[in-house]
Amino acid sequence: MTNDLQSTAKPYGKLPEPQFTPELLSMIRSGKVYSLQHVLEPGIPVFAGHAPFKSMPYIRHFDSEGMLEGSAGFASEFTMMGQHTGTHIDALCHFSKRVGDERYFYGGETVSDAENHEGIATWSIEQMPPIIAKGILLDVPRALGVDILEDSYAITIEDLKLCEEKQGVNITTGTCVFTRTGFSQYWKKENERFLTRHAGVNLQAAQYLVEQGAIVVGSDTSAFEVLPSPKHDVHIYLLVDQGVPIMECLNFEQLAQDEVYEFVIIVTPLKLKGATASIVHPIAIC
């Protein structure tokens, strides 16, 4: 008999088997831990096509009177949201590419064979392993000498190389690479702006990251690539062509304030069978 871990032993795109290596351990100097998650609460921006966040009390303390013996009381809540809510990671099955009459996932697997009323059987989020890797933050606004990038600013290869040069970092094989745009300033304040015209990488910049060895990419925006992007070419390139998961809506403001550009990143996706993403609480340790 095999368990779930054994049955999903094939590599998940470009993700390696998770391992806390001596190299990663040597990166930790101060031991300071940074949370990269936005708070989940009503009113946060949610990209079009995904369920909004809702949370409400289910049992309140005074409602629990008599449910337990003695003086004990308790409370619980009911939460409803899609997995593309707040800080999250996209599974490889989140996007497909149409070729002729069929749609294909990463690795050439077909949507017809994988999708059913219970979800998606191929590259779904429960198959994604935990991520423990070297992380690099490329602070594009700081490199360009601005507080926040302009609406719909397309981050280029030259911008990324400028960040590497100014920050003294190098993207190497097995790295998780994150781009800061400054658009977290609009979180819950200008949701429409945050969701529809944020800065992000162009296709050539995404290709550069993968060619340099990125195994995961992410940003402080809702879609990683520059918006508007009617064809979502960057998502197709990363998720379908390259097998590189995408993290979105991260909070890099404390890292940027402390000028922390290299760190150990730990991400543990939820094991939601058949799902196309997972909310996550990533941490960076430096």
C-alpha cells in the first residue's frame, strides 16, 4: 500500500525534493523571521474570477453556554474564500494552453484526462511539495530610485540585472525569485488599481529568471506579470511551458525596509485535493 506522499513522487515541475541543506543553513545569520503574508480580512483585493473573502462567527462564547461542563466556553468561525485569495501560490494546473481542439498542462498532459467535477487530477496543489530554498528579493523601485513603480510598468531584463548589480545578488539554479513593485501600498486602499493595472515583469524578463535558474517566482501584485495582460503570456510560459509555480500578493515591505535581499524561504501549500492554488503564509529567514 502506498500513501499520498509516495504516490506523488514524480517531480513537481521545476521544484526539487524539499531539503534543508547545509548551504541553506549557512545563509541564516541573525535568525530573524519575516512574515510575507497579508492579513486575510474582508475588503482585501481579489482578482476577477475568484471568490471573495468572507468570515463570520459560527459559535460565539456566550452561544457555547452549556455545551461544555464547568466554566469553559469557546468560539469558532466560518470562513469562505477561493484559494487565489490574498497571499497564495498557483498550482501548475491553474493554467492550460489550447493546441487545436485540446488543452494541455505542463508536461503535455491533457485537460480532458485530468479535469472532472471533483477538481483537477494533474498538477493540482496537493501534489506540490513544501518549498525550502534560497530566496532573492529584487526591489525594482529602489533600484530605479522611486518609491513605487508606475501603473502598468513593464519590468525588463535590464531592470532585473540592475537590481542584481545594486543589491549584490545573483540568481542561481534552485532560487525562488521575488519582484517588489511597491504596489502593496494600494492594498485595501485602491483595490481596482491593485488588481487591474499593476507593474510586473514582461515575458522576456520572466524568461530571463527561468534561464538563470528560478524554480519559483513571486511578487507583491495580483498576477506577477504586468497588467493589463489579455493573453497572460507570462502565466502560460511559467506554469505550462516551464513548470514554475507563481506566488502572488506577497508582502515585502519589511524585507525592503531592512534591505534584506537574500534569505531562506519556506512555503507550505495546503493539501487541497484537485485545487488550482493554495493560500500560504510564507516566511523568510535571514
